[in-house]
Amino acid sequence: MNTTVNELVSKLFIEEWSKEIFYDRYFVQCEPTICSYSYIDNANPLYVATMLLGLYGGLTVVLSWWCPLFIKLIRQLRIRHKRKQRIRVMPSIT
């Protein structure tokens, strides 16, 4: 009652804020049947270019680490396989 118009305007005509939040009342009153969210994003050429460069850079780093290890593993497996296939023929004495 004793509040001036200038004070009301500065407070956006809100004299007192209620700090109690009742989520259950909100959902009972609103009662949504379906909740969905959609987001439309048009990729611009700059975004596509930086994404491709990032993928290329990531692939080069990962492959430069893993390819030498993978090649060493294949060589070791080949050597083991060749050793197992080697058949020793011993002359028999009769």
C-alpha cells in the first residue's frame, strides 16, 4: 500500500518473490502427454571443413602410433608360423 509507483516500476511490479517451488503441483496441473525435443542445425561450409580436418588429423596421429605396432605383430606371427611349418628330415640309419 505504501509503495510508490517508481519503486514498483524498478521492481517490475513484483512486490515479493515466492521462493517455494512445487514441481509436483506443476506436473499435475500441466500433465503433458508427450514430451519431445528437436534441434535443427544447418552445417555451414566452415564447420564441415574444420570437422574434416580434425578427423584427418586424428586419424593420422592414431595410425602413426598403431600401424608400426600392427606391422611388427604381423611379422612376428609370420615368423612363428614359418618356424612351425618347417619340417626337419632326419636321415634314418638302417
